[in-house]
Amino acid sequence: MEEQEINRKRKNNHQEFTGFNNGGHDGNEQDNDLLELSLSTTTAAANRVSFPMDLVTSAMSFPVVPYQREQLQMVSQPSLMETLLYQPPPSLPLQLSPNHSIICPSQELVLSSSSSSSSPVAVSGVGSVTVPVPSPGPGPGPGPSRPIRVRRNSTNALREGQSETVPPPYPWATSHRATVHTLNYLLSIPIPTITGDVQCKRCERQYEMGYDLKTKFTEIATYIAHNKESMHDRAPSVWRNPVLPKCKFCDQENSAKPVISDKKKSINWLFLLLGQLLGCCTLEQLKYFCKHTKNHRTGAKDRVLYLTYLGLCKQLDPNGPFDR
């Protein structure tokens, strides 16, 4: 009985193993059928859609860039507080080796310039090195520079045909324009009185009048010495608006106006100074005096008038307190 039971179990196991093999075979056949169906469908679709060969070739030759996660990471921006609190790292001092040429300046560099592309350059205290010197190329050079413009000194320039020397228009004038003799020279000749022409604004009569040279000059020099600091390089009101002499014919006060020549070289400068009548001159006439006496002639009339007074007093007394 036991042997029959054992044989029966063996027979059953054999049948089960045989059935499993048959089932696996059937599965393989089924898979093979599905694969053939898929290949046939793909072949048919490939036959319907055809791609150009050059497009396929270019697609195959295009380099494939591997995906890099680092390139897609967003860069975080620092906040305002981090920017304000940021401190740069401390800079460390430069460390040189003991054999460096700056520490051991025993070697001397030879400087020489030549037209070659590489030439030795010499600098005291540094070892010799070869620095390439570029040769000038055939390119266009710099354009022509602007011509240097010579500035003309208009202060001392004379017009064409003019001369610095002229015939003396008066006995107390020199041969130089707008220049008079010194006080000592005039008193030694002697010329004690300086005369000039005036015209009354009321009766319009013209006549000659004179001023005592020494008395009038002493009066003006004393006034300048006492008031020069308070003038501030400007003519006071008594010079800008002079009081005219009284007419000797009609006795009109503040009426006799000086007759000033239209030609600037013939102006009677000393007569106008002694009568304190220089304020009757125009600005152009005062500039003429400053031009030929090497004085600054730009500015308002009160400044140019002040310089004219001091310039004439300086001519009469070169050692007096009439410097600017």
C-alpha cells in the first residue's frame, strides 16, 4: 500500500511538472505573436511617414549636452541688511621671499631702448628683465595738432602807424604819451603855474585859467595819504562828480567846464589833475591814460579814475605814497 501511495504521488508530481512546461510554452508562443504584430504595425507606420536623410543626419550629429543641475539653480540675492552688514575680508600684507629682487637690490637693471620687439629694460634696484617693446605699426598717425595761438597783449599794443613817443603837447608834458615831468623838474625850470582852457556852461565863453603847481599838488597828495585806505581802489565822490570853477565873466558857480581835446594825445592831464577835474573825462579817455602808463584799464569808471589819479601823482613824485 505504501508503495502504491508513493507511485501515485510521483505520478501526480510528474503531471504537474509536465503541465507547467506546456503552459510556459504556450505563454512564449503568445508573446511571440504579440511581438510580430507590433513590428508589423511599426513597419507600416514607418512606410507611411518618411523623414529626409539630411535632417536625420544633422539630428544625429547634434551634440547632446548633459543635464546639469547646477546651471538651473537660482542664485540667491543678498538682502539689504546683509549688504549693509557686509565687511570685506581683511587684506593680508604682501609677503615676499628673502631672495626677491626688491629685498635684494644688488642686481641692476639695464635700460636700453631699441627698435626690436623685445629689449632689456633697466630700472635701478630690480633685476634685469626683458620687456617687449611694440614697434609702431603702419597705421595712420595722429592728426595735425591745432596751431598755437599767440595771445596778444592788448594792454600795450599800439595801432598801426602809432608810436609811443609824440611831440610834447605842453611844456610840462614829456614826449611819451600821457606822461608829465616830475615836480622837482618843473619847479627847477621853473614852471610854477599850469594853465588850461575852460568854457562856461551858462554864457559859453571860453578862457584860460591856471593852478599853482606846488600848492595844488600838495593838497591832492595830502588827501590821498589820509584817505587811501578807505578808498578801496575806487575814486571817491568828489573825484567822480567834481565841482567846477566859477566863471569869471558871469560869476556862475560850478559852471566853468574844462575843454578836453578830441585827440587823446593832446589831453592836458596835469591841468585836469591839479583842478581835480579828471572826472570830466570819458571812460575811453581814462583807459587811454592807463594803457600808455602800464596800468590795468578794465573795470568801472571809478576804478579807472582812481588809477589815473594815482598814476599822475606817481609821475610828479615817484617816491610818494601813490603805489596801489
